[in-house]
Amino acid sequence: QVQLVESGGGLVQAGDSLRLSCAASGGTFRVYHMGWFRQAPGKEREFVAVIRWNSGNTYYADPMKGRFTISRDNAKNTVYLQMNSLRPEDTAVYYCAAERDAKFSYWRDYEYDYWGQGTQVTVSS
């Protein structure tokens, strides 16, 4: 059973930066595709970014392109989300997730097998 624990969220002003971390345990981290999702109050959970284990390819939702960067450190079993130029509309609970399938629809939350508890990010104007 894979466990994922997010950290690094907080309260910041518009234009600030945050780096979220997701520590994994209980599995072979290097063979998992790792994704980030977020959920704002009253809204559905939406895709943020993903990094594949074999190719290292990354994909981002349009609102995050040019501002967010996903990366991973397999030696530390950790995936990161660097968030720059934060906007109030980025306010949400951010979740990390893991998936082992070689081919999957990375932007769909139901494709992922394991989830963390989330970390709150609040961006004030």
C-alpha cells in the first residue's frame, strides 16, 4: 500500500511563490507516474501537472503553463510542485497522486490509484 503525504502549503499574496512536496512510502517510487491535482471549494477536482516515471515527460493544465513546474527526486521518494506568480484563483487544496499503468489518461483523477490527504494553498489579493 502506497502512502503519500503532501506539505508546503500556506497563505501567500498574489505574485508570491510556493513549493509543494509529496513524500511517498510503501512502494517502488521510481516506477510510478506522479501527478498533482487541486480542488477549490464548490468545484470539482482538476488536473494540475504530471511527470512520467520512464520518460520524465511533463504535462500541465493550461492555467499552470509557464508558472508551475513539476519535478521528482527518486532517491528521496519525493515529487515537487514549484508554483510561481500565484493568483487568487490558484487557491485550493492540492493533492498528489500515483499511477503505475504505462498508458493512462493523466488528466483524469479516476485514473490514479493512490492519493495524499492534501495541503491547503491560499492566495490573497
